[in-house]
Amino acid sequence: MSYRSSRSNNIAPILALIILCFLVYIASILPRFVGSLNYNIVTLFGLQTETFLRHPWTIVTNLFVHDPRSIWHLLFNMITLYFFGSFLLRLVGTRTFLVIYFLGGIAGNIFFMLFAILMDSIFMDPRLLFATVVGASGAIFALGGTLAVLTPKLRVFVFPIPAPMPLWVAVIGGFVIVSFVGGVAWQGHLGGIVTGLIAGLILRRGVRTPLS
């Protein structure tokens, strides 16, 4: 079977997502340098379970916000978005790519909120209800999950490991490793990757890949 590269070679949607995330990041750090600016991007557009019903737009806007305390959160996500996204977009087209991306991000946010409510209801631990979640990781894990189903034999390099590994191992392994990092909303990653795996199962009969 052949690689269906004719679906879309235009990576403009990915570049638009990346540029928007960088612009939001710049806006989030500007108050540090311009004293007259009195706003907090994380508070305005980040997702918090406790305030979600009053600020429902944050279930989408938080995908464009990243931790202003460190640029590495943004850089890691955007590099991964570029590589996963450009490959998947060529396989499935722009519309399907965007549907997977935003559904994965929203599903990740829903997973986080449900877990926060569960922790409060069962263990009387309200901390996650007031935690603010930002970042595109759930949406990006959705792209990775989809690719893991569509191209499981594709071998990729993951820094700093010198040997190539199957893409599905890199995606699942990345999820497991990142889940143990403190301050990471692994629930959002889980929601994203589950969405991606389901999307891959739905799409795999209609998508031709290089390793089919």
C-alpha cells in the first residue's frame, strides 16, 4: 500500500497553532517587564474545575496557554506538535487533524475535572478543584495516540535515547514517564491519548500509511 501524501501537504494549521501559543506566552510574561500591565493570562484563560461553569471558554482557551514560569513547557509541546502534527495532517487532512487535536484537548480537560471532582467527593481532597490547568499536552497526546494506531511500526528517535523505537512505544512510554513528573496534569494526558487511540481505530481502515 502507498503513502497517501495527497491528503494535505499544507502545514499552515500547525504553524498557526504554534504561533498562537507563542503569542499567548509572550502576552503572559509581559506584565513582568511592563509594570502598567495588570492582567494574568493563566487566570483569565486557564482551566479551573471550581470556576469552569462561570468560565466555560477555558475548556478550549487553556490549550493555548503555557506555564509562564518556564519556556521549556512551551518549547517541548510545540516541537512535539510540529513533528506529530505535520505527519498526521498529511495522512488525514486538515479538518480531521483539527477535530482530533481539539477533541483530544477537550477530553483531557474533562478527564482532569472529573478526577478532581472524584478526589473531592471520595477523599475530601479539594486541591485539584482549585488547580489551574494549562497547556496543549492533552491535544498533542491525542495526535500521538492516533499515529500510534495508524503507524505502529514507524520507528522514531527520542532524545536522549540513541536507538530508534516504534512510535507506539515512544507515545505510551512518554505518557508513563511524564505522568511521574510533579505538577503535571497526567489526567489530561490520559484523556488525550485515549481520544487519539479511539480516533486511530476509527480511521485506520480508510488511511493508507507508509508502513501499511
